[in-house]
Amino acid sequence: MTRARPFVASLLALGLLPAAAAAEPRAVVELFTSQGCSSCIPADAYLAELTKRDDVVALSLHVDYWDYLGWRDTLGLPENSERQRAYAEVRGGQRIFTPQITVNGRTDLVGSDAAAVEEAIAKSSLPLPVEMYRGAGTVEIEVAASPLPHQFPATIRLVLMTTRAEVEIARGENAGTTIAYHNVVREMRPIGMWDGSEVKITLPEDELMGDGVDGCAVIVQEDLPSGPGAILGAANLGNW
């Protein structure tokens, strides 16, 4: 585990912050996956391992564009498919596929190629300090003041997720299998903008959890004229 910044260390000393939230992640790993994709199973298992690491915010984004093949992904969201397409447009209209992993909004890789993903993580960094912790019935988010790295504004997004979902798949390529998915994104909600100044956001805890959501994270991502850019900072509150 990386060393907590002084502010976080003081919260830990007071017992106000679980140790899991004290890490400084170096990478946000987004896996675009589908329950109807047989080649996704190794990538889903690899992402499950990534969720155990303190230096990675690992997210599973289920897409819906394979639903027509005989099985409707029970965790699939059109918003996830649109996010993947937006990344592809930024990169010049590249094709989308599953399993695909995007690291820090910059690097696209085959999701089951663990060696390539590990190399990308090792080369990654998140330069913007972001803190996320529980208050008294609240979730507190703090984004540090820092010069804009590329002069693009950035959106602060709250990521609501199901930390573990076990699904029995009855039809399609994975018929007859039961697969456990981890850190499944249920909603990615914009909650503010970052322009280089310090930002503090307080959210009511009881309005975030429920309907299968039992964990949350936050990412700060550049807004390019053509779509989503680099992820500059992130924090993971983990399981509720």
C-alpha cells in the first residue's frame, strides 16, 4: 500500500477513514465486457484480481451491444456502450470490442492480455490528488488545486457500483455458466467540474447506496473537444 498523504493519515489516526481508501491509485482500469462474450471470461477474472489492489481503481463496464446474440446482459447499460464508443471516436474512430480495457482514459488494450495491462499500469500515474472518505452520514470528496496539465477542463464523476454480482447465464455463448463480476458500474454521475482550483463536494450517504449499489469511487477526467480525455485523478471508497 502506498503511503497516505498527510490529510488522509490524520483521518486514519482519528478512525474516520478505512485503510482501503487511503491508497493513492496510479491507474483507473475500465474493462468493457459482456455476459454474452465467451472471450470475456478470462478478462473478468483478471479484473477481479485488480480490484484487490490499492494502486488500481478497477471498474467493470457491461455493454449492451451483444444482447441481440441470444442473451441480454443483466448488468449491461447503454451508457457504458456510449462511453466505449466515445473513447473510440477520440482515437479516430477505432473499432470497439469486448473484452477491451482502457487505462487512465489513454491506452486501449485487449482485456485478457494481463501482461500488456500490467505494463500499462506500471507506466501510469494519476497526477491529481483526490480524496474520498466517509463523514457523518456523508461522502466527502476533495480534489486538490493544481495547474491544468493540458489546459482542458475536467469533469468530476461519481462512480456507483456493485462490488460483486454472481450471474447464472442461461443462453448465448456462455450458456450454463455462473460468473462472478466485480466493481460493476451501475451509474457514472457527473457531480462537478475541476478547473485547477480546489474542489470540495459533500454528498448524502443514504442517497447513494441501494438498488444493488454497495460501493463507490470518483474519477476526474479531462473533457476534450472530441470526447473523454485523460483521467487525472481518482479515489475508491470501495465496499460500503
